[in-house]
Amino acid sequence: MKFGKMKSHRRNRLLMVAFILVASGSALGIVLMALNENINLFYEPEQIVKGDAPLDKMIRAGGMVKEGSIVRSSTDLKVTFVVTDLRDSEFTMQYEGLLPDLFREGQGVIARGTLSKQGIFMAEEVLAKNDENYMAPEISKVLAKAQENQRGDATL
């Protein structure tokens, strides 16, 4: 038979290549798992109301702050307000801390936090629109959908 016992230097080389492949595969798997846990996906108000957003997982959500919905606590820094997509979807957001200076009713807002089982978004960080000309891409998409639906309803 032509194939006999493997020579020691070839076996050592084969074991080294196998070890390198296993080690690099394990390292790649660990990196991908870490990246997957740190992804904060953006959800629109419509997706949150429908139940598409995961519960008790860190996500980003945003829309427009509904007029007349801001309620500030008199004892602490807790603020509750309603975020809407200017269509039929809206949800309650709660934040404890100092809000950005540009935060106000009718303004675009994006927040990072978790959605509770009661449907209340518990924000850990709230970002408001930067200036009069800038609009976050996520908020722009929400507003574009709202305008498109209003045009569709007007033609009926």
C-alpha cells in the first residue's frame, strides 16, 4: 500500500494547521456573538405598537413628541411623554434625567432603552433634533411615511 504511516514533521504541520483553523474560527465566533449583543436596532412607533419590537432588550425608538403629552414629575427628574409617527401609532416613553436643551413638543426624538411588557418605553438616553435644518434619517423616514399615507387618504 502506498499510504503508510505519516511522517512526524507532516503530522506536526497538519496538527498546527488544524489548531490555527480551530482557534481562528473560535475567535471569529466570539467576535460575532459580541457584535450581535451590541446591536441597537431602530423601531418606528408603528412597529412598537404592532408588537414587532422585542421586550426587555436594548433598542432604539423614535418619532415626533406629541403636542401636549409631556408630563414632568414634581419630585424628581422623571419625564413621561408620547412619541408618535403622525399617523395612528403612538407609544409612551419614560425617561429619568436631564433632557437635551432642544427637546420639546412637536420635535423629533430618538431614544435608546428597553420596552416593558406594559408597552412603555423606558429610555436610558434621549437625543433631540440638532438644529432647524437637520433631521435624523430614522425620523425622516417616519415622517415621509406619514406624509405618503396622508396623500393616499386625501385621494380616497
